[in-house]
Amino acid sequence: MKKPVKLLIQRADRLGDMVCTLPLIDKIAAQYPHAEIHVLASSRNNALVTGHPLVKKVFTYDVDKGSLRAFFSLVKEIRQENYDAYLSVWNNVWMALLGVFANIRVRIGDSSNVTLKVVYT
């Protein structure tokens, strides 16, 4: 039996943006029915995905309130999950770097920002 793909989707900003991300979660689950989907949300939008039937785990982190220590604590927690892929839907520097620091091999995000282009595979 094939090992399920473990995916972390990041949308750690505003509530309305997470609403727009819900169809993405649905499409990924439909395309990859054996994928284990986890979400990184902000405290403003985590209630929207907590309890979502397609989301197995939710991490909460607020970029605007988090310290460097809190960020690297999150990195350590995410690294322990051994994700196969990271989908950064919010184009934020810290959230882009999260995938690199957490040693996630496949990192997908908006590479139109030249400074962030190097962090995505």
C-alpha cells in the first residue's frame, strides 16, 4: 500500500482569504484522496478549518504577533511532521521561509516576488 502524501497548506492571514482557500482544500482532496491535509492558519481564521472534514490537523500562528522564538518553535513543530509538500498560499516572507527552515522538500508558492522565488521548488 502506498504511503499517503502529507501536505501542509498555509493561509495564516485574514478570515476572508481562508474562505477563498477552502475550495483549494476541496480540490486537492478530490485530486489526491489519500493525501493527509494539514493547515497552518492564523488565530483569526483557524475556526474556519478546525473541524473541517478534509483537514486532519490545524496549526495556529500569527505573523504579526509572533516573536522570532515563536516562529522557530513553530518550525520545529512542523519539521517533526515530515511533510512531503508545503503550499504557501499567502505570499509572506516568513511563511515562505517556513518551508525551507522546516526542511520540506517540495515547496509551492507565488514566485512572482523575486526575493521569494528562491525558496520555492
